[in-house]
Amino acid sequence: ENPKNCFDLPYAHLDKSEWYCEIGEDSKNITFAVFGDSHALSLKQAFDKAGLTQNKKGIFSGLPGCPALLGINSLRSDVNIRNCKLLNKKMYDFVKKNDLKKIFLISRWTYYTVGNINQNNLNLISKEGFFSSNQNSSKSAFIFGLNNTIKNYQNLNVDVYFIHQVPEQFYDPKYVYQKSLDRKQNKVNEKKLSSFAVTFKEHLEHQKFIKDNLKIKSKEFSNLKEIDFDNIFCNNKKCLHGTQKTSYYSDTHHLSKAGSMKTLNAIKKLID
């Protein structure tokens, strides 16, 4: 199966048939949907596998640089080819038409609001109808989009699973593993590996804007389910890049296959 086969498809928002792919157990009826940006893509295999083991079928779709929020424009130069707002709407219509009861929203939420962990590299978003933005209006567009999304799905009696980002690292795993290699023993030094890792505190600080706003919405909406994988990737001090043998990351913020498989048991429980 080609993992790119339903992600980042040009004109997916216009396509009648090829805009999503099915994941999980083929013979079942579709009961859940997974949508988002490339962070959703890095968890696609885990959802697929979870579906197979739990006997559930779902659908998956997404675009890079496209947060899983209704009524939001992602301000990119290729918006006529990759229309985030319309693809989100298409997913909503599918959920409605097929009476699904669960949707998983997976995105690199900080990318659209506060930037990366070094506080740069921002992909601006705006509310419906607006085609310019700065960081402040991007943040308020997030809050608007979040509210709009949960409310619209609540009207359909759909549970919205908001998947928080995995910890973002300061250093690329390739660099970290190279620097942590003990050449004499020909293995990675765990202490060194840990020294490059983002601290749990830094991770929480980076996520603060997102988590604070989710806390507000959780009090307001009973259909909102917040999920994070912090206890999988962090102890109370550090969020590690991986083990001596395996990196959980493919770059500073995307999970590798090994990393995404660490979430499998958590995802199995969620789709059941």
C-alpha cells in the first residue's frame, strides 16, 4: 500500500472518488475518520493496523500544511490545487452522509499558531473569507476554527478526538544519533542521547497556547475528547528521540514508523 495514495492529492477537494483511502478492516462498515496534515500521515499506519486488530474500518485523508479545522483557509500559494478549507468541508459532509460517530483530528497545531519550538517557521491560517493574516489573526483563526469544528460535529452527534502533537525536538535525529555514538563501543550512549532531548517542561511550554484553548473548549463541549501521547514519549524530565537502537522521529517533529507504532495500543482503545 502506498502511504501517499490519498494524502496530498492535487484537487482532492474537487475529486469525486479518489480523495480518501480506507484503513483498517476491509469487510466492515466505515465507523471513523482520520484527517489532518503530515502529522496525520505519520500516524496513518498505526490507525490502519489498529483498525485491522480491532475489526474496524475508517477513512483517511489530508493535505500538508492543512489543519483539521472547519472554515479555515491555510494561506499557501497553491490553494487552487490544494484547498484545505474545502477538503475539511468534504470530510465533514462524508461523516454526515455516512453517519460516522468518530473523527480524529491530527495536525501540527503549533505550526499554525506559535511556530516551531524555536518560535519561527509559521504557516499562517485565516478565517473563511480572509486571505491575509499575521500571527495574532492566525491564533484567533485557530480558536474560531476549533469552536466551529467541534460545534458542527456536535450537531451530528460525532465525537471529535483532538490529537495533541507529539513533542517537537530541537535537534534532528540524524544529528543526535551521530553525536551520541560511542565509537569505541560502537553503540549509542544513552546519557548523550538524552542530553539532546527536549525537556518535558519545554514541550509543555511550546504547547501551552493549544492546551489552554482546548481546556476552555473541553468545559464547553461534551463531544470533545483530548488525546496526547506525552506519557508514551516523555517522562517527567525529558521527551526522548528514541532508544539506543531506534529513533522515534524521522525529523524534529514527525514520528518515524517505529515512533508511530508506539502509539498503537492507545489508538486501538480509541477506535473501539
